[in-house]
Amino acid sequence: MNTLIHKISPDIIIERIEQKYKKENIPNLHIGDHIKIQTLIQEGNKERIQTVDGVIISKNNSRLNTTITIRKVLQNIGVERVYLIHSPRIISISIIKRAKVRRAKLYYLRYRSGKATRLKQKFD
């Protein structure tokens, strides 16, 4: 018997598996966007929704493992947190306003405070 064996590349197999876990309702996120994220937080045996708003200072694109780093200032202390975009704990992501930036990473915002952290707004 002469059978043809089709060789499927590992990338195609991984893409098919990840497809069912990807979210479809994610907006087009860019560096410098001021966004609001609603996440599910587990406290004891209860779950609640926590909203976080801040500026995207970095983005790491890698299929299902795409992450964004959000920076905000609370009581004069800068707080950064990394979120997995396709995580089931994230309920919604909404864009508040967009900024015009010329860099891929906005790490320089860590060393600025007050009005120096403002970014130029981009109107679509």
C-alpha cells in the first residue's frame, strides 16, 4: 500500500489549538493608549470585578500570549502591571483616549511625574 502522509508543521498545529482560546472582542490596542480594563478578582470564596485604568507603556505580541503593561499613578506611587490580553479573567478592555507616540516602549514615563507624563492626544 502506498499512502501519502501529509506533514503538518508544528506552527499550524499550535495555531489551531490556540484559536479556540483567543478572544474576538479585543479592540486594536496601541502604545500610549489610555485604557480601562475590567478583571475578575477572587477574594476568598467571592469574585468581584475590579476596574483599572492607565496608559499602555509596552506591548508584547506573541499570539495567545500577547501581553500589555499598564502604568498608572496611585497616591504619588507609580504602579505597573502586566496583563495577558486573552486571559479568561479579563472581562472587557475599552479605550478611553489615544496618544500620538513615536516609540515602541514608553519606559521613560517611569522617571517623570506630574504634567510631564502627559502625552499628545491623537484624534481619529
